[in-house]
Amino acid sequence: MIKVGISEEARGYILKRTEVITVDMVTMSGWGGCVNEPVVSTGEPQATGSYDIVIVDGIKVCIFKGAVTAPDGIKISLADDWRVPQNLQVEGLLYEQPIAG
């Protein structure tokens, strides 16, 4: 089972909106080619069969199947970025960079 930690700030942010979050990996392209980026969003994924489910502090966390994590697992926190205030972020996912395109 994947070990998941959620900061108090992130927990409050999530529970104001929903009781379910999704951790996914998306491929983004830009001038340097394609890269994998982790994304955390509120709500359930469309294809729940493609995700592992972990319940943490009353929050259902859907994590894409095949996720490789750091030995201590993943941590979800609230990033306060001037471009996107109060945005969920995930740390501890291990993934290959870059994708040959």
C-alpha cells in the first residue's frame, strides 16, 4: 500500500471542497520536449479502475496505478504560488524525465 501524508493546510483546503482527491501524472510539452508532471486535483477520476485508493484522515486519495514513490511515500501539501494561489501539490513521486518525443 502506498503511504500518503496530507498537511493540515491541505486537509482543510480539500475538506472545504470534497472528500476525494486524485493524484495523476500528465505529460506536458514545451520548448524542451515532453516531461511528466504530477497533478493533484479535487474530486474523483473518471476511470476509478485505473487508480489505487488510500483513505487518509477521512480523505479518499486516488493514486494512478503503477505510481512509484519515495520510501517514505508521498506528501500532499498546499502550495501558495502567486500564479495559482492555494494549489495542491504532491512530493515523493518518482518518475522518469524527460520523455523522448
